[in-house]
Amino acid sequence: MKVNLSVDGKEFKNQVQALREKLNECQSNGRLDEEFQQQLEALAKAEEQLLTELIPYYRVYAKNIQQTTLAIHPISQRGAFGFEGFLKSFARIQENLFLLSSIERQVQFALLDSMNKFSDPKQIEMEWSLPLKEINETIPFLSKLQDGTLVLLGIRGGCYLLSGQSSPAIADLSEPITIQKILTDPDFQGLELCCTISDGIFVMQSAEDTLNILELKKENQEYRLVLHTEESCAISGVSCLETIEDNYLAVGTNQGQLHFVKYENGKLKTEETLDILSNRIRQIKCLQDETGSRNTLIAIGDQGGLAAVSFRQGKRVIEMHREDLKGNLFDIQSQQGTAILLSEDGILYLLEENFGNWALNEGATVNDRFFTNVLPFSKSNYLLMDLDGTFNFLHINRIDTPKDLWDLPLYQ
């Protein structure tokens, strides 16, 4: 195994030895070199870099030292209110604050304990707000504008803006919330599938297997939702949408195709189509690696279908393809080098990224636990909603930080 590191290990050892000799001299003569502190700080930074680069090597090649495991803890409910029905859509507003919509036409805030309590997941609590009385329709789509205002688009054609009174961003449950229902284009009758392609501009699927542009316009201090049918793009059997970057999205179909669509010069245009699965694609998601980059797109679907497409030097390469997982795969979320995948057969799968490549960790799965949704929370931590509408806290126990390496018995 060849180890490629940006820090020269031999030179690092020599610098450590030289600094140790200076410290020994200081102990004997009582004089400390003026550059000693700067050299020590430089070595500390080099050590941090060295250990960070070693992390994937230990995860892949030293599994006898520590294997990745999954732990799930129920989250206690605080207060008189809870969540009813199945989750339809959600948005993360602040670190511990979420806005969630159910299929029962209810929209509620959920507030988790502060982060300092997450060292003991068994003590985590969640508080729910009352359902927002101003909204009485199922909300398939939630989006956050650049100023922090939330846009909610309904299945029956409603469009709502949520903001805090003291600032555009909603800070916490104690702040009064402004809910404004805005005028919509008469031709907009509601939606089921939608994604954001830039601030205030969305792509939605119409009933005629057509993608259209929705634009949130502000004129004379008033908002209006406009439907642009002249900018449409026809794709048959659309099943899911996912934003790749500004003005660029991926479209999955019931036939297992993945379309890459560009919004340019006021038009939606299909750039490329890949046949990646033999059955329906249920969801598409951009995977986030440990550096925060989203250079891999994953599609999941019926009968255990999974395919990952990476973007390398302007080319799309299918780097992972499987159709042997159990059950219909229906939900996936990713953050900082991991992804959690749910199957209708009650199986939770873990995907991990190492050295820029994603792979299924077949030794870290959870069986016979039926969850309806997964939400990203923090590095190696996710939220899972079960059939009762209760959240659970999922922790991935793996080597994540240089401190994790220090804590391991590396020489056993």
C-alpha cells in the first residue's frame, strides 16, 4: 500500500526531534529560543494535516483497529405537541431548528436541544410547535431564500412566505413569525415535484410530463409567483428532481433514466441522458464528501437499484452501480463523507467516501427497523423519523477526526 501524504513524514520527525533537543537545552540553561513557540505551532499544524490525511487509510486498511458501527437512540418529546402523519418535506432553518410539513396538511417547527447535550444522545429532547393555522394544504416543497425567508409551495396552488419580524431569518421558536400568502399565477394549480435552481427561481413538474419555471417576483414591495410555460422542457415519466448547481439540475424518470437539464437564455434544455437503472428512480441526491464538495450524484430506486455518477474533468462517469440491495430504496441524505439510505424492507444502509470514491459499507447496516425519512444533522449524525412520527438520533461511530486517531490503540 502506497501512502500519499502532503506532509513529509521523515522531515516531520526530524523537526520534532530538533524541537525536543531545544526544549532539553532550555531545561538545562533556562533560556528558550525566541522562535520556539512559532516552530511549535507550525509543527502542530503539520501534525493536524498529517493525521487528517491518514484518516481514510485507517478506515479502509485498518478495520481490525476500529470498525464503523451505527447506533440509534430515540429522541424524547418535550411539551404538549407532537407530529402526526408522514413527513412530506422539510427545511433546516438554524442549527437545531427545522420546519416540517406532513401529508396531513400540517406545517410545524421542531427544535432540538443545544449541541452541548449531544455527547449523550440518550438525553436529547425535541420540542414541537403548534401547526401553523394559516396553512391548510400539503406542502411538497420548502425552500430558503438568500435573505433567510422561507418559501412554501402547496399541492393545491398556495404559495406562502415565512419570516421573522425582527429579521428576515427565523431565529428560534420564541420569535414571532410572519406568514404571508402571496398572489400566484392563475395557471399555477399546485405541484408535487419541485427544486430550486437559483434564488427565487424554481423548476416544477407539470401534469403533462413537462418541466416549467416558477419565479418569485418582487414588485413595489409585493411578491408574486409567476409560471413561465414558454420556458418548458418535455421529459416523459418524471419521478424526481435534484439541483446540481445554479441553473443546472438532474431529472430521474420511471424508466430509470437520468436527464441533465440546463436553464440557459430563458430556456430549459436537456444536455445529456443516461440509462442508469432498470426500474423507476425514486430519488436523486448530490453526495457531499468530507471537504464539502458535491461532485457525485446518486440515484436510488425500485428493486434495490443504486447508481452513482461522478463529475470528473467535465465528464460524467458511473462509478458505482448495484441492483442487488434489498427492497425498494426510497430516501437518502448525505453530509461530510457519509450517506444514509433507507429501504422499504426495513433496512438502513451506510455509504462512505474515502479517497474520493463512494462505496457501500456492508458491515454497517441496520435491519428490521422501519423508518420513513432521514434528515442530515451534523458530521456522522442524522435524524430518523419512524412510523409513529417520532424522531431518532443516528450516530455513525467511525474515525472522523485526528483526535479519533489519538484515542485508538494504533499498535495492537
